[in-house]
Amino acid sequence: MDLDAVAAEVAAAVGLAEGPAGVTDVLRVIARHEPVAAREVARRAELPVPIVAAVCNELRRRGVVDTARPVQLTGAGRAGVAAMGGPRGAGAGRAVISARCPCCGGRGVAVPEAVARLAPGLELAAAGVPAARLELDQTHCTVDTKLRRVLSMHEAGALAGQRVLLLGDDDLVSVAIAALAAHAGPAAGSRGLTVLDCDRGLLSYLGGQLDGLGMAAGVVEHDLREPLPGQLAGAFDVVCTDPPYTVAGAELFLSRSVEALRPGGGGHVFFSFGARRPAETVAVQRLLADMGLAVRSLVPGFNDYTGAGVLGGSSHLYHLRSTAGSSPAVTGSYAGPLYSASARAAVTRPYRCVACGAVHRVGPGARWQRIAELKAAGCPDCGGTTLRPRPLGTRARAGRP
């Protein structure tokens, strides 16, 4: 089995922006961890879950991936991976070699036993938090993630004596900061803590939790589509944010982060953002450079979430430092699409019929506004109902390939 040729075929069939290398990444993860859930493959390969599902389906059609669930290779697939010099996991009867730290799992932070004792209280707080508002891209992170984020801030010297701003906090990181300060004292306490969010119900809940932990924190209701309130601009040493899952969301929230930091450089930004397609990843990296934000560290898969299924339930943690030349990309009001649902609604995307190869557009101004409508009607060329997303910019065409 020539897996190089298979990878090229599958990448073309799925319209994979990462090309054959993306298919090879999926095979590498399966080979190392099989049997493995598609969600876990997506997390480790840094691809959206629907894309991984489409790749695996194409690999099944070619006899590389077994029809059984969870995902696992066929015998021919394992032999093909071995011929490529790739990893062979337990399914191939070989030992798995991993260089990941057994203590921190490659995240760079291990939660010490004394801090782990804070978890039950944070679990209780998380159980009472208002339900995640999906229209705001809210997805609650796990308690372990809350503790790891706060410990990362502590290790970087971004808590003790620092003025800290949380831009959005449905993850209750402010509560974790307060819990750590109550446990460790001034060595882990900030000089001042402020939470800014547009969700009034969440702010009310946070206020009660922080009061209960003895943390004198400010909670401010504000929509970041508008510039920061004057008293918050240039007032902070540290900003922590987990923005909407869009490039526009990253640009706006990072801009407000820079606006909030004291001038002169040296400020900290802890920025959580999931794996994106290559063009979007480059766009985010360009934003960082254009705003004068230096990447101090980047830990892939640092954050785990109880939802965020499309992202594989994880995101990366960037530790950024501001410079003397840092300036926001967005300075005034913002009126464009921001959240993932509104961004999807504003895009017309091509879909390819698996049965006949015809490509049809779905979205604003197209014959079908949503993919569900096209699937319900069936491909107008052949009646097929299995359609795969194609890269943006693919032209619609009729007939067979």
C-alpha cells in the first residue's frame, strides 16, 4: 500500500488545506494511539473534528482505517505506516515511544498536590456557573485547566504584585486566582484583579464567588466591540483572555488587551486560542507581530474544555509580552462578524457531492442558505445527500469530475 499516494488522494477528496501532510498527521496519531476516538485524533493532529471524520471516512474507503470504532488501522494500513517509517503503536504489537513529560503531559506545568486540593472548591463553583452561551463562543474549561493557567501566570511572575485584567471569564479563572491567593497568601496574590465581560448574569455570579473568597475584585459589564472604559486603558500589567474562535475575535480581544496594558512594554498577555487552518494561523501570527506582541511561549493543547467539540476540546496557550512599540490593531468601535456563528453565516462555502463530484455553494446569496437545506433537497445533479466542505474559493461546477 502506497500511503503517500493515498494521502494525496484523500487530501484532494476532502479539500484539505493542509494537503497530504495533514492526512499523514492523522495517520501518525492513529498509529501511535489506536484505538482512539476521532475527537482525540482531532486534538492531537490539530484539525477540526469534522475534517478528521471526513479524512477517516476516505481512509476507510481505501482500506487504511478499519470500519470499527474507535478509530484504528487495518492490517494493510499498519503495514503501510511501517513502510513509511512512521510510528507503530500498541495495535501493531510494538512499544509506543513518547518523549512527552509524564508529569505535565507536555504542558510545562504540573499541578502540585497542595494546589490540587483547591480542585473540589473550584468544581463546586463551576457547577453553579450560568450555562455557556454558545452564541458568545463560551465553552467552559476544566478545573485542571483553570489551575494550570493560574500556575502558569504565577510561574511567569504575572500574579504577585501585578494588576490583572481578565477579558471575559466564563472559565472562572478569576475564582481560581482568588482561591490560590487565599491558599498561598501574598506570594500568589495580585495587586488588583478586574473582570470585564458583557454577560451580566456571569458577572453577578463571579462577584458572589470572589466576595466569598475574600478577593476585592472589580467586575465591569462592557462589550468589547467598544473601546475600553477610560479608567481601564493603560492600567494593567497582565491581561488574560480566551476570545471567540475566529481571527476577528483574536484581533479584537488582543487589541483591547494591548489597550489595557501600561505603556512602555513588558506587559503580559495570556492568550488562549485553538488550532486553526493554516491560513488562519498565519493571520493570527501576523496580528501578533503587527501589534508588537512577542511570543514568550506557546504550549499546544494546554487548555481542555468540557465542550468545543469542533476544536477537539482543546486550545493552545500563548504567553505574549508587550514591547515599547505595541499598539492595538482595532482602536475604535467594531461592527463586523465576531463570533464563530456570525462568521460562518457571513461566508458562502462550496460543498462537493461525494456521489457525483458536483460542487455547490451554500450561504448568503446562494440557492441554499445552510448545508442542512442542501442535504434535505439532495444534490440537484444526482440526488446525493453526502456533501463535503471544500476550501473557500473553490468554484461551483456541475456534472462529474
